[in-house]
Amino acid sequence: MNVSLDGYVDHDAFGPGAELFDHWTAQVARAAGCLYGRRLYEIMRYWDTDQTGWTDRERAFAAAWRGQPKWVVSRSLAAVGPNAALAGPDLPGFVRRLKAGPGGEIGVGGPDLAGQLSRLGLIDEYRLYLHPVVLGGGTPFFAGPVPALRLLSGRRFGGGVIRLAYAPA
């Protein structure tokens, strides 16, 4: 997730530069799929419909996103869009079945969902993309107890963004 220096997520407060956008496109294209919380899934549905004035970079991301399997965790949605399915009421069981599947990386989108999966011990790696922005409030990335983490790697991107990858300790 994209995170401010003070630990908040807000898709309207900051966005990726070209290098990070290309990185995200490559991540989405090679992932086995992504598990989304309802709110982030509804935001990401923007990529389902071509927009006038999109750049080649945006069209490439949209194509990758449309091709990626998506599973949506929601108590209120009755249906989801193309290449997406509702996760069902047994979230721990559903995630365990996904992880036992044919393999590949499964992303998690949305801080609330990530928090639930973290408390259940179902996250193998956390990737925080720290942006040089201080928001002073909003939706925290870690809304509950912060798990003990072990640093795996770091990478710098243009615009002062740093990706930090952690595993549960």
C-alpha cells in the first residue's frame, strides 16, 4: 500500500510518479490475483472503463488490472465486475484456499482487510510504499496492533518514495 510518512493511506493525497506507476503495472501483471476490501475495490473499478485522455502508461495499467483475477471481501456487495468474485463469508478459509492454490503472489488491497488478515496470521509479506508526505490524520495503514516485523528489503523510487518489504517476525 501507498503510505504517508506518518502511516496513513489516502489515494487522493498522493500518487505514484512514472517509475512507481510502471512498477505497480508490472506487479499487477505478474500477480496471481488480488484480494480487495470493498472500498478499495470500488475505487479501483475506475480501471474497468477506458477513459478519454489516458496515457499509454495508464492504458497499460488498466490492461494489467483487467486481466488480474480479483476477489472482493464485502458484506454489502451482491455482485462485482469483470474478472472478479466475492470472497464469501469464511474469510480465513477462503484465504487459506487461495494460498494453497496453484501458486503465485496474491496481493491484498485495503488497510482494513490487511489488518484483518494480519490479525489472522495470513500475511506473508508487507510492502509499504512510503511517500514523502505527512497527512496528520486519516485512515491508518496499521489500525490495530502492529505485528512484529522483520525487514526483508528496501528500494528507492523517484519522487522520494521508498518501498520497504517486511515479513512477520
